[in-house]
Amino acid sequence: MLKKTSGDQLINKLNYLLVMPRFVRNIGDSYGFPLGIAYVSSSMKKAGFNVFTLNLNHCDGTLYDILKSRFENDDIHVVMVGALSAQYSMVRPIIETAKKINESIVTVVGGGIITSDPVVAMDALEYVDIGVIGEGEVTGVELCRALENKGDLTAVDGLIFKSNHHIFNKPGINSCGSTLENESDYTITKHRKEIADIDSIPWPDYEGFELEKNLAATLGIIGFIESNTLAMISSRSCPYGCTFCFHTVGRKYRQRSLDGFFEELDYLVSNYKVESLALSDELFARDISRLEEFCLRIKKYNIKWLGGFRVDDITPEMLPLLKEGNCITMGFGLESADNRILKSMRKGITIEQIERTLKLVYDTGIPISAGFIFGDIEETLETANNTLNWWKEHPEYSASLRLITAFPGTHIYKYACEKGIIKDKVQFLRDGCPQLNISKMTDDEFQVFTKELMEAALSNTKLLSSFEVYSINDRDGCICLNGECSVCGTKNNWENVRLFKPNFIVCQKCGQQFNPPLNSTIRSNIDVNVLKLLRKHGKLAFWGMTYHAMDIFRNSDVLHDANIFPIDICTSKQNKDLFGIQIYSPDVIANEGIETVVVTAPYHIGYIEAQIGTNYKSVKNVIDISNLVGMDYTEDIQ
């Protein structure tokens, strides 16, 4: 609506709807609470704008009906959403549906998907009017002010928008002036400097995005199975320039004051049931005195927490502080056990530092969450096998193994584009940023090595000496079990352990990590339920060939049926003989007319389902493999 100010200047008082994409399959499932859009929302509210929020993870009904109802009830003029590059299929339907409901609604997208490669993202998203490049808190406020006060969008740093396009077709708003940097049909304004004082940013809008429902559903995050887990940050960005990393919030490393951090934590503990904390910092232990103060101050909360560390930051003096401060997982990005690849990755560490630090941490008894990634641009069969062999020699660390992905904005992405490995950047984004061979290995060599990598992950993982599954929840894919640690012999009990996800169960005494086991009953139930699906639907696709999925496939005769099509977007997994089965690209869904897809990577089910909905509209049914672990599974799909 139009409103007059005291000086009779006409402005538009607009209503904004900030939408958190849907990451879950079913209402009530757990998901990682994204802080970015929550920070933007609180900043806009503090500035006095009319902000409404919508968390799709807690909404029943179709996206069209949900948005239409909110547009009408709240008289929405602008829709804003944020996402990472791999979440393209989650954000596109939101802005597309918004435009179909009301073409005059302004659509704004921010986050890594825009910041990493702005023009490509705008082309791929199509229905977006304005993209926010970099941190969104200040940019979002200035953008809203420009929209409401006949402002010139070119005066707002950190934007990309369609040149000569009237962004808001209502009285009192003009869209743009001169072009600052013209790429194709877009205007890109000046670079937005990083926010120097991150203590000045209001706390995330927890209430607006229904944090209490997220905490009630949380059954752990990657590598961390604690319940009621809250994500917080104590710093932003990272001063290092690893070739596979992209920093949405800029390259300047900034820390919050601990007073500000603990003031926020006090509020959260007082208002929510917080049992554990996941620090989302890219870099946590840069300052030993700050770390010591943090550990001393957090002890009184009796909260378990995890953080991300660099191996070259760790000293023997730190570890007792961390253990006494209730740190129950230390995360490390190891990446490679070959110094040539670590140098190529610009990681800034050596295998000698890795060995020293992991032994220190392991001997202290703090569980380790660490991983290697294979396929750097200098990777050869020799260097890859050096890392794999080192991993086999050190099973005590339970490090994960995965293939490198050239995400937009990274050095290796630019390399892949220059070399023609990524031939169509827009299609690459639409396809979900699939893993490609950018290494010095031939495609055949890389495919063979990928098979060896998955075989190693299946065959060389530490197992419990014995275990008993005493409860199975086929809705969440959770089990409760007792088990004996094969390292120290301690008998443990674990409750609500998620299957088929990259989580570990941890010995309560020695900290040794184990993959959650599948017993014969669970395996049999999956086979029986798959047979039911085959009889009803004729053909099935199984999407996501993780090592959890391959463990099921290689131990099941049922899953070798000719009408079952295992698929993965990773090109090196698309193999004619991976553990006796052929792995296809997702295009087999359309080629075979498959209407039912079982997702075998439940942690990514929201992303996979969104990709199916965007690219394979003939699919009628998407099923979580977690729902197949119970003996009483009955399909409610019509």
C-alpha cells in the first residue's frame, strides 16, 4: 500500500515473506537448521520492515496452496529465499510457484547459489528478479529500503538483477538506473564488503522459523547423534583458500565476542530445550586464550558440543580443556594423506601434522569426525592409493571417504569450466552439481578407483564385537541397540540411532566410532518390502549409491532384480559392474518410464525429492528407504 511520510514523500510499505526451503520428506523429520536466512530475517525486522516468515519443513499441503494462502492472508509483495548451489531444486520451485500465483510479486534469492556464480544462477533460476551476492543482512535491509523509497537499485552494493527490468510494478518504485557491470542481461552492483563487526548483527530469527519444532525433531546431524541439537556460530569465514571451498560470507575471518555468544546461548537455553550444540564455524580454535575461556564458560551449561578444527592448530594443552569443556566430537578436514595433493589443494597442512594431531586427540579419548576427499586436479592413481592405504592402516579414526565435487565458485570449478569438463554451467547447476572426474586419472581409471573406494568403505570399517537391535522405528529409520565395543570391551546402549545416514555410534568409554549395524531382521524386512513395491509398481529406481546403500545391495538377491535400477548423479559411480550391479544416471527414470523412486540416501531426501520434482515430473511416488526397515510396512500410496 502507499503511505505518506511526514514530509509527504510517497513510499511503498511492503510486506516481505522469507521462506526456508523444505529439506525433509515428512513433517516432523529432523533437518539442519540453516542460520543464514534466519539472520537476514532478524536484521530486516530490527530495521522495521513488515517481515513474515515461512518454514516449509513444518507445513502440510502442496507448495502452491501453502504460498497462495500466505500471499493472500499477509498481502505479500516480496518473496525472499536463500540456498546453496546444491539446493537449486529446492529453491527454484518456490520462486516459480510464487510467480505463477502472482506475477507481480518480486522474487529475491541469496546465499551461496547466487554468490558463487551470479549470472549462471540467475539464468538457471529464471524466475528470480533480484539476487543477493555475499552476506545478506545489510544488503537485505538496503534493498528493502530502496524498494520502499523509490530507490535506485544500482546504489545498493551486492546485487544482481535483470537490466532495464521494472522490478516492482507498483506506483512509486523505479527499478534501476545506469549499468555498473553488464554481463548479458544483468546488472551487477559494487562488491559488498564483509560485515566487520559480526556482534552488530541481531541474533537469528529463531521464533520466526519455529526453532522449537526443529529441536523436537532433531535426531542428530552428520557424525553426531545427540538429540535436540542447536547450530550456532562464534565466527565467520576462514582465511585459507582451499581449492574445493567457497566462502559465501567472504574471505575475511571474523570472530564474535564470547560475551555476545554466551548471552545468546543463555537466551536459547532459557527458552528452548537445548541438549547439544553444533558450532558451525569453519574455523574454531585459532586463539588458544579464546578457546580456554570458551571451554571454561560452557562447562556450567552441561551441554555436549562439537566444533570444526584444523590439525595444525591443535596443541597438547588444548585437549584437556576441550574434554573438560564437554566437547564430544572434534571435526577435521583431512582431505588427503599425500603431501603433493594437500599442496595442490592449498590446504596448508601436511600428512605429518595429520598423524600427530589425530593420535593426540585419539589418545585423549575425544571422538574424531574426519574425512578424506579424492579426485583433486593433481590426483593420480598413486596419490589416491597412498591416501586409501593410509586410511586402511588407521581404522581407529573412522574417517569418511568421498569424492571431490567442483561446486560453483571454487578454484576447481573454474578449472573444470576452463578445461571443458563442465560444458554447460547452467545445466551443471540444474543437475545438482554432480561429481565429475577432474583428476589426472582417465575416466576408466577413476571409475575403477571409485569402485575400490566403496569396497574399502564396506570392508575395512570397524565392527562391534556383538550387538542386539531391540527396537526398530520404520517411520524415522531409527533403531535402539546394545553392543560391545571391539576396542575396549565396554557394553553400550544407544537409542534412536538413524540408519543409512553418515552418523557414527560412539563407545561411551573409549570414544571409538562404529557405523550403525543392520541385523538380519532389518535386511529381511527391506527385501520383503521391496518385493511388495515391485509387485505394485513394476519398476523401481533406487537413488543414492552411498556405501550404506551398496551394503544393502551386495547382501540382497532381491535388489538384483532386472526391474530395479540403482542410480546416482556421480558419474564415476555410473558403472556397469559395481558389486555385481549396474549403476545408472538419473536419466534412466525417463528412459524406462519409472514412476516410483526409493531414496537410499535419506539425509539428502529433501534435496533428491526436489530434484526429482524439477527434472522428472513423471515420478509419482518417492519413498524413504528408512520406511522399509520395519516388518509391518504398508504402503499408503494410491
